Amino acid sequence: MIVTTTQNIPGYEVETLEIVFGNTVRTKHVGKDIMAGLKSIVGGELRGYSKMLADARAEAMSRMIDDAKRLDADAVVNVRFTTSQTMTGAAELLAYGTAVKLRKL
């Protein structure tokens, strides 16, 4: 599955299928919050949160690709990510794009 942030894929004509999505909602871990609070005193990267966001991105992307496979798509173009707070201590990471069929030019 080709996944790209661009609208087109060089060498191919694209036929639009529909918008596809993948999301995940993650909550913070109390232990990570305590360590993040301590880290904020001295500064630096909050590695626990960085890993949590990287894992969430990968999961959302995988779910978006599964949604595209359901449509028998060859690629997903115009891929974007967004986040939102769903409740105190929980956030959603959403991946979305346009599922397309490809024809070689």
C-alpha cells in the first residue's frame, strides 16, 4: 500500500474511492505523569509521551490502511494526522486520507 501526503503519485493516474480513517484514543499513565512533572523542572524530552504518541501514530496509520484495503485501494493520498482531547487525560490521534486506485501512465 502506497501512503503519501501528496495529492498525486508520479507515473500514475489516480481514481478517487473515498476518505479513509484510522484512529486510536490513548490515556496518560499516572507514573508517566509523575515523571513528566519531575522532568518539567529540569527540562528535556518526555520520552514516555514521545513513545506513546509514536505508538498511537503507528496504530492510527495501520487502521487507516486497513480501511483502505477494505475498499481494495492501491494507495492512500493526502494523508494527514490530527489530535484532539476526548476527555481529561485522554487524547485521540486520527489519521485520514483519500483511498485511490492507481493506473500506470
